Amino acid sequence: MANQDEEEIKKLFSSYIGLIFSVFLALLPNNLHSHVRDLTVKLYNAEEELREMKYRRQEDSKANARVVEIFASHRNAWQAEEKRLLMLVEAAEEEVGRMRERVAEMEKEGLGGWRSRECYGVEKSENVEEEVVYQLEHQEYYQKLVNNGFDSEFLASASSNLWAHKSSLYQDVQYESRESVYNTKHFVARRESPWKVDGGDSAGVSSKLKLLEHELLNLEKVGKNDLSKVSSLIKKQAKRYEALSETIDDLCRRIAIDPSEPSINSEFRTQTQIELLLEAFRLQQGASETGQKLMELQAEFGKSHYNDEVRGETTVTRKRSLDSIKNNFKEVQRNLEIWLARIIGDLEGILARDGATRVREYYISRYPFVQ
């Protein structure tokens, strides 16, 4: 009897072990499938981030090339103007040398005439009259040669503008050693900036945002409740771009009304332009952060698309709408970055032309957020 009970217990234990092993083998494929699905989602997100990083790198290189082109054009203009001024200085020095030789010859002739008048007692009054006429005719020309070709009124105004406000907030800014003693805006034509006209419309931001709104409405029509999170993220990103575009547009209007009359003090004008340049740097930092938000949104797009494919709920219309929204966001980000790069390039060019060529390094050291 005891042997039969022991055998039954062994059979029951063997059946229990076999049942547990069978359940484990039955659940093993599901666990492996879920693990593979998670790894696939991570791989898709990593590939999407890699593509986005390559795209942003290409756009950054294009923007940097544009900025370098702007600075090269300014530098060529400055070098040409410097050569022209050096040629004028050399010509003036040669003319001064010739006039001094002529004055020396006239003095010698005048001394000989004085001796002849002393000997003969004639022609004294005629020589005196000729000398007075000669001095009156060449006095103004000598004065211009001494002043390097500029009259006294122009030099007085330039010196007053340069030394009127000697102590200011930016007195520790280092300037170039070879700076001009007159206002270069009297002869350098300011380049007409295309970003000052029509604001966001010229950059194509407003039209892209309107198109995004239309695509979002189409997505909500064809989507289901599971797209509510994606739609909310799209609306938030669109609001970020709209606010950033309005802020940049306001900065453009402030730059357009920047006082550039000769009556305004040059240091005050430079200080105002420096403040505008710092604000442009802050907006550039904000645009970079908005680009990071866009990368997160694109990762969310990838997750939503993969989940739809797994559940078999994906449609051509929904995929097309998401791709269109993604491309429009990329275009808006690219246009805003190029827009800000042009603004910063023009402001730095104006400041460099006016003598504040080291303002960027000075403010980068005091404001670490400026990249």
C-alpha cells in the first residue's frame, strides 16, 4: 500500500514538472517576440535620429557657408576701400612734396628779387602783390593736404563724434589698433538686407505654418483616438515656431528703425547694435532648443507609425500626412536658422565696419550661452 502511494506521488510530481515546462515553452515565443519588437523600435528611433543629425549637419554647413560669404564680401569691400585711401594718402604726400619744392623755389626767387630791389629800388610793390595772391590761392589747398584731403568742418564733426562720450558702459571693449578717425558711413554704402522686408513671409515661415495647420486638420480627420498625443505635440511645436518667428520679426523691425543719422552719437549706436546682436544670439539658442524638440517629435512619429504597422491599422493617407508634417517642420527649422544667421552676419559686419570687431569675443566670454 505504501509503495502504491509513493508511486502515485512520483507520477503526480512528474506530471506537474512536465506541465510547468510545457507552459514555459508555450510562453517563450511571445516573450521573445515582444523583446524583438522593443529592440526594433529602438533601432528605428536610432536610425531616425541619425538621419536627422546628418540633415542638421548639412543645413548648418550651408548656413555657415552663407555667413562666410557675407563676411568675405564685407572684407573685400574694406580692403578695396583701404587701398583707395592709401593711394589717396600717397598722392597727397607726393603733392605736398612738390608744393614744398615749389615753395622753396619761390622763396629763393623772392630772396633774389629782394636783393635786386635793394640794389635798384624798383618792383617791390609788384612782387608783394604777387606773393599775397599766391598765398590766398594756395592756403585752402595746403590746409586740405595737411588734413589728408578733408576739410576742417568734416574733421571737427568726426572728432566730436569720436570723443564726445569717452566713458560708457562698453569702455573695456578692445578695438583694433588701426581704426579710422572719421565715420565710414559717409562713403560706405550699407548693404540692403533682404530679411528686413516682409519679415517671416520672406523667410517662408508663415506659409509653412499655415500649411502645417491644414495638414494637422487632415490628420485629425483620418486618425483615431490613438493620435491625440501626436496631434497635441504637433500643435505645441507649431506654437513654438510661431512664437519664435514673431520674436525674430520684431527684432528685424527694431533693426530696421535703428538710428543711423550722423547726429546720433556713434558709441550709442554701437551699443544699441550690440544689444540687438546679443538678442539675436539668444534667439539662435532658442531655435537650437526648438530643433531638439523637433527631434523628439520625430521619434514620437516613428513610434506611432511602428505601432500602427504592428496592429495593422496603418493607412496611406495617415502616413502621407505625417511625412508632410515632418518635412514642413524641417523646412521651418531650416528657414529660421538661415534667417537668424543672416541677421547675425549683417549685425557683426556692421559692428566690424564701425570698429567694434572684437565685440563677439568679448561678449562670448561674459555670456557663455552665446555659441
